[in-house]
Amino acid sequence: MLNNLFRGIFDSQSAQTIGVPDFLLCVAVSLVIGLLFAGVYTYKNHDSESFLVTLALLPAIVCVVIMMVNGNVGTGVAVAGAFSLVRFRSVPGTAKEICAIFSAMCTGLIAGMGYLGYAVLFTLILSAVTLCYNRFVFSGKKGKMYKVLHIMIPEDLDYTGVFDEILEQYTSSHKLTQVKTANMGSLFKLTYDIVLKSADDEKEMIDKLRCRNGNLEISVSHKETAVYEL
């Protein structure tokens, strides 16, 4: 009776249908996998609550999609991929976020095909490797303060090397990555990738830059979260 209740109206007698217990088991395992992914991702990362909820639910969503397309993996991947990329249409995602999205999709795909043991095993391996990379392999880079520096200057100021003296004093490395006109060509906007020597000297550096650029707009942002303009 219960299985008849959940049969599709287009199912034939020869078509293979998914039993309710199997469906619930796959969804439950996918939810646990998603929760584990979200928990691992929060380790030494700061992201929005909505992204973490999405990451926790995505394996279950992909799992259901794969089960409902009745084993047609190509169709299931196409549909699930379209759903997962909706977030990145309006908000640019970092490389780490994109990797987390596709990892969650992969585990949901495995669970949807019925290989629950492989899905759990893959999740545990990937989680352990992620924690290892964040804790040991790339931990030496955590102390470095990668920043993006934007400086507005008047059009009559030659920007070639004009700020090098100040940047060499307060940064361990700096590179001019973009020059853009602004305000109908009356201003230039310079973009630098910098690595600060000390966070305590950031205000002092900005004050010296203001004296040289005529007190025009200056902004400093984290490199990973900076929004690149077209």
C-alpha cells in the first residue's frame, strides 16, 4: 500500500521503482554527509549562514535528483549542475566555495546512485584531507595579510612608481595590477595587490598615501573577498 502511494503516474510495470525505505535511507545519509561537509568547511573559514545551509542540503538535493531521473546520470548531473550554479550568477564565488559546491554535488551523486558506503568513505577522506591542508600544509600562509589596495589619483599625476617608496616601507610585496580611468577621465584608479608587514601600520600607510594622492579616495580590502570590477 505504501509503495503504491509513492508510485509515479507514468511508471510502467517493467520500470524499476525506488522503495520508500531506500529513498529515506539515501536522503538521510546525504543529509548527514552535507552536515559533515558544512562542519568541515567552517574550520578556519568565515562564510555566510546561507552558504553553509546550502552546502549542508546540496548532497540530499542532488541525491534526490539522481534517484528521480531513474538512473540517467547524464540528465541528473545536468539538472543538479544548473541548480548549484544559480548562486554564482549574482555573487562571485571563491575557488574554495566552488570546490565545496562540487564536492557536495559529487557525494550526492554517489548516494543517489545507491553507493552509500562509497559516499560516506569519499566524504571522510575528503574531509580529512581538507582539515590536513588547512591545519598543516598551507598553515604558513595564514599569517600573511593579502590585501587589495585601491588608490584614486588626479589625471596629471604620473602614477609610475609614485607610491613605491611608501609601499616598500609598509608591505613585504606589492604589485600594480590595474589602471582604470574614472570620473570622465579626470581621475585614475590604481589597483595594487599587497602583502602587509603589520596590520597595526595600515592606518599609517593610508595617511601617507593620502598626502601623496591629494586626499582622494583610498580603500583596502581582503584579496579573497574583493569584488573584481568589469
